Amino acid sequence: MSQNSTDQFFKSTVLGHPAGLFVLFFTEMWERFSFYGMRSLLILFLTSSFIDGGWEWTRGNASALFGSYVGLVYLSTMMGGYFADKVIGFRWAVVLGAVLMTLGHASMAVETEFSIYLGLVLLVFGNGFFKPNMTSIISEMYKDRPDKKDGAYTLFYMGVNAGAFFGILLCGYLGEKVGWSYGFGLAGVFMFFGMLQFWLSKNIFGDIGLKPSKESKAKAEALDTDTRNPFSTWQLALIALSAMLGLLWILNDPASKISGGKINIFGFLGENGNSVAIVTALVLFIILLIYRFTQYSQITREKLMAVTFFAFLTIFFWAIFEQSPNSLTIFASDYTNRVLEGNWSVVFLVVNSLITVLPLAIITWVLYLMFKQTFKNYAVANMILSLSFVIIWMIALWMLAKDYYTAGYLTLSDGTLEFLKIDKVTTPLTEVPATWFSTLNSLFIISLAPLFSKWWESKYNPAANLKYGIGMGLLALGMACVAFGADGIAPGAKTASVSMIWLILVYLFHTMAELCISPVGLSYVSKLVPARMIAFMFGVWYLAVAIGMKGAGMFGENIDKIADEHGLSYFFWILTTISILVALFSILMGPVIKKLMHGVR
């Protein structure tokens, strides 16, 4: 039997899947814990007052930095994917990415100006090496078992959302309630644990992800029989020029605003130098894209046009969806009544306990099942993973106990803890952390994903453009909820007490929108693009996502200006209107896109 045969991985299974899948599950879980945990705190840290330990930045400057950071995270995946494929292999890429992210979180925990910027740079490069290569290992592990791949990605996606949920919940809680350094530092601790358990379990993947050799490269080239259309010198020069302009712009945009114009790479182009640079970069790239399309047959060209159409819509989706850690977190922090009293306080404490303990218990059970299969051969890795779960349980239970205690439901009496000392605290109060609302996205995904999966598998499965239309419509509905909730906030107001029900509805509708769009996009890239162009078009796709992420920051930059002139509600109505227009555009383009896709569904 070949060492690369899929059969070797299915000798030892957990829930019907290779034990190696669960090594990846927990590694990705801790990486998402660190990424979302830090991201949930970034805007709040930057905009908080000096008294509260923050930097007291304007919301515009904070959003500019945030937009560039998340945009660079997605751009860096192209670099990380290239180095993994051509130079160091998937395994070393994952380990290198994890080490860089660990150092990045540690640097941010120091909280000096230099350390925060250094930390963000390390996180960008770390994500670039880590993010694209985990799924590549899964793809290789299941290459001879395509019937099991959907289930594998479903389990892996659970790890992604579990990590995001606990990262936002616990890092957000520590950052807001204890200190920013604790939130940033905790994210790094678990990234370090994830890296260790992955490296110590690496042999479970056989030959998958090893550093590419001359023999493996030659074999891969021999298997690729597609006719190639290589990039000419002028095309490579165009790519280099547009990439350099785009990269300099995404760095210069926040730098010029934060420094008050003292730092401005494109200052020689005049007052609108930043705009001139990015428009030039986009025009050059579009020219190249159009030219490349003309080099292929009509059917291939039209399929590529369909992918480009979806990539264009994706820009608007992420620009509005990613208001979650940006303007929506600001809305939660400054404009939402997050103090619950009496019975509502009790309800929140009970619900928060359930949604914390039950998922943690389920994942601990999965951990136990993996241990039974792997402890003999990977004892040290399993012990490190066990330690990480002991710590996470301790922090989670401490958080819940602290909430009960401060709400008056756990009071000290004769050195012991007793329930319901009403004579001491007659009205329990609970303040919900501003970052808590972001956890709803992960909870709703886990709850609703099976329903949407059934929908896509049924005879009522919508066409691609209709899915995008439905998704953008749900995005609009979510923004309309918060716009309606903010209707009574006067222009220029810096605080308010809007009901938190509007934020809960936002995350419900936005999660449904994400399920319509996010998993669908990359699927259509793989279905519509010829193998010889898959890398280039994935690059186009991630470029679109990066533009959307930066767009989210640009929207957030204008929240104060619009709110001061027209009121906060007006800002969210603008986002609602944009979402509706994109939804209608997607639906109306149905006949054209159907023709361009040539029967692909």
C-alpha cells in the first residue's frame, strides 16, 4: 500500500474520520480563538480613554488601522500559500504561522506603541502562513475519499466556530473586565498550545505537507496536462506595479491619517495622492484581468467572468458584514443598554452559563475520543492539549462565578458561598460585555448551518446569484434593525441606551447572510475555473475579500462624521441601502450569470 494512500489515515478513526482530522480541528480551534479574541478587542482598545488603559484614538483612525490590518491578513494568504506549495511545505507553513502569531499576541500584550504595531505585523504574516494550509492538509488527507470530505469540512468548521466563540467570549471578557494585556496575552497562550500539539502530532499525517522535493514537483507537473498560458514579462511587471501600489496604499492610508499627514508616501501626488495610487493599482489590475480573459476560449472566458462577478459582490458583503468588530462593537459599547436587572439578569446569567459550558463539554468529549485513539503514540501532544483545556475550563468557570458573584447571586457569608442572599442584594445587576454580542455569530452558525445545508441539498436549492441576492437581502435586514433601533439617538450624541434586542437581531440576520454567501463563493471558484488558472483566480478572490475588509474599515472611519451631521441611524441606513441595491443587482443579473456559468450549479 502506498504511503500516501488515504487508507492509512482511516485505520484509526474518531466519529468515522481520521484521528489526524481532529489534530487539525484543535489546532485550528486555538488559532481562531487567538485571531477572533484579539480582533474583538482591537477597536475597543484603540478608542478607549487613557484612564481605561486605551489609546483614546478617534473612531475614524481606529477603523482605518483595523481595515488595513484585516485586509493585509487576507492578502498575506497568497504569499503563505505560495511558499507552502513551492518552498517549505504545508506543515512548516502552519508551524511558522503559529509561531509568528504567538509572538504577535505576546508583543501586543506589552501595550507599548511599538509593540502593538509589531504585534499586528507579526499577526498579518502569521495568518498568511497558517490560514491557507490547514485546509490543504485536509484536502490531501481525503483526496481518495471524496465521499467523506463534506463531513470532514463540517467537523473542521465546528472547530473554527468553537474557537471564534470562546476567543471572543473569554479574551473579550478579560480585556474589558480585567485588562487589555490579559485579553491580548490569553490569545497568544492558546495559539502556542495549538502550535505545540500540531508539531508533536505531525507524524499522524504521513507524507502530507512535507517540504516539496524535486521528485514531488516533477510528479505534480506530470499530472497537470492542462494547456498553460504563462504570464509574459509585461504582465508580470503590471502585477508587480499594481501589487506594490496597493500594498503601499493599504499601509499609507492609516499611517497618513493617524500621523495627521506627517507620514504620507503619496504626498508628492497631491492632496488626493492616496486615491490616485489605489485607483491606478485597480485600473492596472483590471486591464490585466480583461486581457487574460481574451486569451481563453469563449466558454472558459465566460466562466471566469462569472467568478469575477461573484468576487465583485463579495467585496460589498465583507465591507458591510465586517462591521461586527468595528461599528457594531462601538454601537454595543457606547450606545446600547447592556445593564440587565432583576429577572433579566438571572436569564442572562443562566443562558450565558449554558452557552459556555455545553459547547465546552461537547468539545471536551471529542477530545476524549481522540485521546483514546492517539494517546499511545502522541502522549506529550495529548497532555499539552489536555493542559490547554484545563486552563480554558478554569477561566470559563471563573468568569461565570465572577458574574454570579458581582450580580449578587453568590455572596460571601462566614467564608462560604451561598445563593440568593436577597437581604444583601435585592436587585441583581449584570453588565453584558460589549464583545459578547460578537459571539452570537458563531452560536447562530452552529445552530443554523445544518438547516442551510439541507436547503442547498434540496430541490429548492437557489441559483448562485439568487443565493447572493438572498444573502445581501438578509444583510440589509440586519442593518435595518440596528438603524431602526438607533433612530432616537440625536446627531452628535456620544452615548445612548438602546435595547440590546436590536444587536441580537443584527447577528441573527447577518449569520444567515453569511451562510448564503461565505461557503458558496470559494465553491464556485473551484467549479468554474480550469485547474491551470485556479491559483490565479483564488488570488483574485482573496484580493476581493481583502478589498472588502479594507472597505469595512473605510465605512467605519465615517461613522462619527455621519453621526454628528445626520445621526447614527443614518449611517446604518446607508449600509442598509447599499446591501439592498447589491441584492437587487445580483438577482436581476440572474439570466446573464446563468448563461455565463454554462450549466454549472
